[in-house]
Amino acid sequence: STNEAMVEVLSVTVDCTVTNRFAHTVMTSVALNKANESKEIFFDVELPKSAFITNFSMEIEGKVYVGEVKEKEKAKKQYEKAVSSGQTAGLVKASGRKMEKFSVSVNIAAESNVTFILTYEELLQRKLGQYEILIRVKPKSVVEQFQISTNIYEPQGLSHVDAHATFLSNELLPLVEKTVLDKKAHISFSPTVEQQRTCPGCDGTLIDGDFVIKYDVNRQEKVGDIQIVNGYFVHFFAPPDLPRVPKNVVFVIDRSGSMMGTKMAQTRDALVAILEDLHEEDHFALLQFDSDVLSWKESLTKATKQNVAEAKDYARSIQDNGATNINQAMLDGINMLKRDRQANRLPERSIDMVILLTDGMPNFGEPNIPKIQENVRSAIGGNMSLFCLGFGNDVDYNFLDVMSKENKGVARRIFEASDATLQLQDFYEEVASPLLLEVDLVYPDNAVDYVTTSHFPQLFNGSEIVVAGRLTDNDLDNFLVEVLGQGLEDNFKVQGQAGVVDWNVMYPDETYIFGDFTERLWAYLTIQQLLEKSKTGPADEKANATAKALEMSLQYSFVTPLTSMVVTKPETEDGTDSPLIADKLTEEQRQQAERLRSMAYSGFASNFFSAPVQYAYSPVYLVDGD
Amino acid sequence: PHFIIELPGRNDSLCFNINNVPGTIFNLVRDPEAGVFVNGQIIGDKKIPPDGKINTYFWRFGIVHRTLGVSLQVTTQYISVSQDGKDAKLLWTDTASLKGPNVDVVVTKDGSLTVMLKRSVKFVILLHKVWKKHPYHRDYLGFYTLDTHLLSPSVHGLLGQFYHGIEYEVTDLRPGESPEKPDATMFAKGHQLNVTRGWQRDFRRDVKNGENVPCWFIHNNGSGLIDGAAADYVVSSLF
């Protein structure tokens, strides 16, 4: 981007290749400084937060400057050195809910070109029955050559592929070219300069927003799909036609004072919609809490039409009040489920879950977070799943994240916005239909090693289990795979054999693109899981997971929360170079960034979070004059 | 005067100012069940300062423990203690202590007075000495409650209502008028209040400069945080 008329953006291309859900995206931009003096040129791009940057380069006057992935601590030292000498640094910032922004700027000499190339990779997650590729494009002006090109290779076969963009008008819509074959799809969008213009002769561009491709694959094999390429395997498991397992869900709803207003109203609306979606064989309970815990009924209730109608009335009556006693509310909810289980009031084959929705820090009853986590873990005892919804920017997301992961669940942030009701409903929908419990994917011991997590507490409808690993025998002809789990009626057990697919045969014209993608997919998945492990469990296990994740991040050149990419800009006239740092943000950092953004200026949090002067444990109430 | 409610369990504090015309007497602590009452009278500056802002301070406290038969009057000049009809008078210019069956009093010269009422309450009164020839200011007192756990649940008053804790939540942090003092929304006692992050001074360790206590400042004489309005705490006499 540039506001200078003398700088022309010659081309912007986004080239995305998806192979077996693993997306490799290269964003390239070329700009020309037409002025007779040097100009600063900015390269601002956004990438999905689930992606890892793997490469960045700038080509200026024939010289290429390449980013180097380093251990974060080492990069930080370089960074601090740069800061102390008055130079700037951080390249990556949070941008909205799904994206993060990579920004860099360089001075370009008169009548010179610059080429920026950013590469990132991610494993697309199946949610609500489809994968999503999100490409955000915001060129500031019309671009001589603009192109988004996406190629999808899915050996299982594509069941559907949809492409749309937030900026697509009726005029631009026909420019999206989509070619879908059985196992391959090509989507491209390449408007001319005139087609990009907001009006004839205007410099403004229509291209501003999200280009989104959604697709799913065919699922015929009960055992799932296994791909073996270059010594690594990946197993995708999401079998078709499995009946859902009934669930027993306790909704624990924060109604403390800070939920007042929109958040409380959105929670009520979402609850009403969620209750409506309960299946008749499900059981449910509603607990609302502030400093006290109030339960709709003493025990879980079958989701009959009448009960759901009554519960909806109850949900509509929830009003904000008081403080936040998460500990007691969680324990009450868990104990209710345990009591009903013990009394055989719940179906034998059913899944127990607690869904906590809160917007704040515990500040009543037990306020100590590790203690609450310990209490919840101990009360649950591995017998139910906990899903936590953190509403807004003030919630301690890390607290909820760890607590969920320790109890076979996940946490999700709910962003304060007009669509919060939908966000809540979407999350519920993701976990509303369990298909299998305690799923184990078993591979021959003597044929594989470095296998990613192969036990999953549950498989939900619309999602997918992915396991990858390394083969110890590259000449493997047959690969026996077994999947075990607990389904609605019987124990689920399937076996299958995976053969090595000859990609040269399947995609005869394009074999060059595939290379080491399965190995990189395995590395990506392993690092993600190690990063998760580094948050929970005993200290030595956390340290081991961190060390291993760091080692692999460096080996595979992924910018993860443990590594940084150091980009060295061209030397300035005074002969100094200025290293820049691209980091991977954690969810906490994103939240912090949003808080700061909402404060409109930085450097303010330190004042706000400074601890008060304290003399003794007991409180002091005073009146004095200045 | 500024009020600070320190809440170490939450690592946080609340603060507010209460002002009124000089001479007004406020009830700070009222516990009819335990028989404990603390009232304080405010004074203003010697004359209106150039900025026109009238500052008021406590200069006189009346403390009564009816059950124990103890009463104290503490002014910027002296401390008088009455127990079971026996009176004693102490001066701020002396270091002195007084040990009775129901009350212990310790005065440090020109500094502080510590009062321990048996089985009920412990508090400290600080004397702020101002240069006698100061054109505007004059001596004033600070009142610090240190131990309240034996007071009854019905304790009330401008300070007393907080002795059993307060539930509140703060959210929606946003820039305020001053870059260092952001505004936020507080939910307390069923009210939604606009509050400002700032600090007030606790003078116990450093009576001259005080130490800053970061706190959520509640505007308009603590409106919404205190029960009722400041005027509801005005009483007609010190005892």
C-alpha cells in the first residue's frame, strides 16, 4: 500500500495450494517507485491466526533479504538491541477475530522496484461440515495485475466447493472462475484494472474484503482416509452416517453485574435458540450464577418439548446482578451431573458435558484461579467434558483455556459484537452432536513413530479427527489401521488398509507441487499439539513439550509462539541495518491487543494493572485529606 | 476528605470524595448492635484559595462505645478519653499511652493515635500538621480503620457499610479525560457507575507525602457506591 501517487503497485498475487487440507499460501506484491527520490513503501497483509508464517523475503535492487526463523529469546535480544538504538521492530499484530496482520515498510530508491513475498501454512479445520480458506485482500488502489489463485487437491474427492467474497458485486461475480473436478478444484479471480475501479477513471478499488472458499470432501470409508507420501502418513477420520450420542449438558451461565446490558440480552437470546435445538433424547440443566448459584431445577431434565418451553421462559428471565463465583457454580453443575449419573437418571450411553459461559474473573468465593482449576479437575475426575465460552475482552481466557483442556474440552472466545448470539449458537452447534466417545486410532507399532495424538475424547458431527506420523518403513505396501470408539448402540470398531497412493498417477500434471506437504502437515500438527501440552500438566512435561515444539518450529521454519522471524532491512544511508521481528501472537496477546485498542492508545495498561500499595492482608478503610 | 476502601483480597481499592459545607458532621461508623459510633466534623481552608476550590478535611472525631462505656474526642489539638465517668486528656505534642480495662490508647508525638476498643475495633487517627502561617491550609486528621471483624453485620456509616466487603465488577475500560486515568464501568449495589482509575494517598507510612493507592474513583460524592446519598450521613452532633 502507498498513498504516494508516484508509487505504483504493479502486481498483487495470492497463490494458495491446498493438498489434503494443508494450505500453503504465497502472497506476492511488486511495487515501483516512479519518483525521482526515495519513497517508503508498505507491505501490509493479513493471514489467518491459525496459520504459521514460514517465509518472507524482499527483493530490492536485485538483492534479496530473507527472513530467518530464530528462537524467540534470541530474536528478542536482537530486537532489544534494535529498540535501544531507536529502531522499530514488531511486524505482526492482531486483526479482528480470525486474522493477524503482517506489516513491513522499506525505503525504495528512485525508479526502483520492490518485491515482497510472504508465505504461510495452515491445516484447515473441518467445522460444521466444511473447510474454509480465508484470503483477505485490501489493496489501497487499483493494481496492474491482481490475481487470487487457489488449487485444491483432495484425493478423497470433492463433494462441494463454494467461493464467495464480501466485495463481489454483480459485475465482479462472473470473474470468479471455478473449475471443480473429482479430486481437484481451481478457483481464480483476476479482475483487470478497469474492473477493479469503483467508477470509471477513479483510483479507488472495489477489491477490499474477504475472499472465502468453502469445501468438503467425499466420505465413503468408515475407517477414514489415509494418505502416505514420502515416508509420512496422515489419517483423516470423519465417518459418514453415524448416529449421534445423546448428551447431558449443564449450562452454567454467568449473570454477574458486568454481563449487564447487551451481553446479558445476547446470552438470553442464544440460550433460547440453543435450548430450541436440543434433541429430545438429550438431558439438560440451567444454572445461573453471580455470587450465588441458582439452579432452574434440582436435577437434569429431559429435553421434551414442554420442558424446553419452560426452560426457555426461565432463560428469558435471567437478569444480571452481583459478583462472579465461578468455583461454586462449576462445582454445583458438576455435582448435579454426578448425582444424576449415580442415580441412573441419565441414559447409560450418553455424553456428559458442562458448558460454562462467563465474561469475567472469579471475584467471589474462591478467587484463586489455580485452585478453581484444581477443584474442577478433581470434581470432574475425567468423567465429563468441559467447554468454556469467554465473553468479551475482560475474561481471563487462559484460565478458561487451561480448565477446558484439562477436562476433555475446548474454550472459545466470544467477541462482543452484534453477532455474539450467533457466535454462541455456532459454538454450541459444533459440540451439539457427539457421534463417538473415547476414540482411539491404532496403527501398527512396528511401522510408525512420532505419531500425533491418537486418542480423542469425542468426535462431533461436522468435525474431523486428524492423525499424522512418520513411517519407519518407506516401502510399506499395506498399512493396517484400526479405529475404536463408543457409539450410540455398540462399541465402534473398524479396520482398514491404506495403500500408498501414487500421486504421479492421481495428479499426473502437477506432481511437482506436492513435495513434502505430508511431512509439513505432520510437523504443523505436532507443534500445535505440543504447544497445547505446554500449557497443562506437570512442570517437567510442560518443559519437555515446549522444548520439542521449539526444536521443530526451528527445523521446519514455522513462526510459532516460541519462535520469531527476524527480517533484516537494507542498510540505511548511515550504514546501520534494522532488524524487524515477526512473532506469532497467542490468544492472550490478541485479547490484550484488543483491550489496548479499545482504550485507543497504548502505554496505559501498565498504569491500570499496577498493584495497589498494601500493608497487611486485612482490608483498611480510611478517610483522610490531601 | 477522600475515602479509600482497600480490598487486598481483590488486589484493588475503591475511592471517593465526600464534601460538604464546613462544620458538617458525618457519621462514619454506626453499629447499634455493638454500640460503636464514630462521627467526624469537617472544616474548610482558612480562606478560599485562588483556584476557588474549597477543600474540606476532618478536624474532629467523636468515638463512642456504649457497651464498654468509652468515649473519645479527638481534635487537631488534643485527645480526650472518657471511661466509666473518668476523663483523661492527652496532647498531640506528647508521646503517651493509656491503658484501661476496655480501651488502649497510644499517641505518638505530632503523629498518630492508635485506639483499640476491647473486642470490637482498632483504628488509627493521623494528625496532619500544617505550618501555622500557611495562608490557606490548617491542621487536619485522617481516620484509618484497621480491624473491624468483631463489629456486627448491621454496621453502617460512610465507612462502616464497607466493613463486610463489597461486590463489584469493572468492565469496559476506555480512555478518560486524562491519559493516565482511564474510565470504566462499574457494577455495584445494582448500579452502573462511570468510574475513573486513579490513586489516592494512604499516609500511614509517610505522613508527609503519603503513598499512592491505585483505586477506582467513584464520582459525585460516591454516588451509587454508598447507600443513599452523602447527605443521609449528616448528623447533628459529634456524640
